[in-house]
Amino acid sequence: MIMRATATATLAALLALGPQQQALALDEDYGGSATYGEAHIIADGWVRDEVEDEFLPAPPGYVSNDPNQYNAFPQCQVDDGNLAIDCLAKQRVCPPRAGGKPGVPVIWKVAPREIENPTWTDWNGNGGGPTCLYDTNPEDLLPRIAARIQREFDRLPVAPGTLTAQPSPHTLRGAETNFYAKAAEQPFDITILAQNIHIIAKPVQYRWDYGDGTSLGPTTTMGGPLPQDRWGEKTRTSHAYAATGDFNVVLTTYFQGTYSVNGGPNLPIPNQGQFSSPPQTVSVWRSVTRNYADDCNTNPRGDGCPGAAPGNR
């Protein structure tokens, strides 16, 4: 049986209904426009999830190199505005994603991009079968993701930078102790609002808390190692302790993030994330200089020699 459908309900209205309700709505002339009313969909507006075999909205600014334009039609639509009632009972069921509303089964058709009123032909990218379409408001989707992205970024298991001290674990009071960091760019894949989000966290700044009440940064300088014969030299990240004792040094690494939605462009995450390394203890000793008339071979029991009394070693 072929039914004529002339109403102008948008795809969003159909998404609010289950499969049986969709069929009923179409049968009552509630929806089913050949172009889903306002939902003329082109390649730049949608991306296809190959795993789930469905189309999802791409964020604004997503650009495709595809020379074609695409349009989604109800699975049971046979021509302009006509639906096959017998097909409705057998159409593909699109289950809800992450507790949301069921999707709509659609058949995608293709035409050259430059033609404004084209003759649509079946798109065979998925064998010509129906796919599921979710979330028909891309202009609203991206702001909702952006509102949550900072919180999700701060929750990521980003590995903070690692801290190295030279010399370590012991250094001398008044001498320059060289500190430097190592940190790497890290990728993450998460899901927000049933969309695939790819995040890249890149280290951009460092803060050094030396444990004696002084700090350096944030600074873009991560420092670097010195050869042992240059230990004690002043560097851009070194520190000279004025007192002896054990000090817990903490390195905080600031990461700047970008994220993409369903393979779209990389978008900036507004604020940096701060991730601190575990405290590293540096023991600061004092140095004592004395002059002696002989060495330990001549006087094995002299101050500082192996045979000296315990208090003189």
C-alpha cells in the first residue's frame, strides 16, 4: 500500500517517537516529508559512525572533501512524499543510545554538490541499507559538549611531568641544585552526549615548588640535564637552598587541550589543566672545609678517615 504524506514535521519530531509511534504518526499524516521538512542534510553537516552504522552530526566548521551532497529519507519512502505502509512494520529498529531516544531509520541518497535541486540516487556507501540517525540539532549539540569539556578534561588520567634533581637525593646548602622536567603529549578518547570525543593534552607550562617556601613559574621552561662535571652551575630552573634539611619538591605541569567531535576539527579547551607530580624529597646537607697536615694513609685515625673515632668521621 502506498500512502501520500504531506505534513512538514521535522526529523526532530520523529526522533521523539518510537518506531510504532513513527509509523502511526506518518499514517496520520503527521510527518514524512520527502526531505524531513527542514532537515536537508549535506556531507559537511554529518559524519558516519562506521562501527555503529549510523550518521551523527558534525560540529559547525567541519569540512569534507566529498564533492557530493547527501539527503536522508525515511526508510519506507518510495518516492517524493509517498510511503510504503507494508514497509513500516519491517523497518530497521534504532535502539536508544546511552539512555536517550530511539534513532530514526533512514536511507541516504546522493547528488553532486553544485546542483541545487538534484535528482537523488541511492548512496551505496553502506550497501544501500538503512542506517540510524541520532541528534538532529548540531547547532545545539556542540555548545552542550563545550559546556562539559573542561570538567571532563580535568578528570582525565593525564600523566604529570616527571621531576629530576641534580645532584640527588642529596645536595649542598648554598649550591645550585638543577631541576628539570620531562612531559609528553597525550591522547584520550571519551564519550560525551553519545558522541565520540578525541582529546589531545599538550604540556605547555611548569611550576616548581621547591619545598622551602619558594617557587618558580608557571614558566614555559622545562629545564634540562647537566653533565656531572657541571653540577652546581646556575640554570633557569635551578635553586639554592639557604638551610639544611629535607625538602619535598613538587612539579606542576600545565596542559593545554584540544578536542574533536566525531572526527571534526580540533577545537580549543578554554582553560589549562593542572597536574602535579608526587613530592620528591631532596636532602640538603652542609659542607665543612678543614685543613689537615696529613692524609688518611699517613694518619688513618684522623678526622674523616675510616679509622677515626665515630664522632670524628
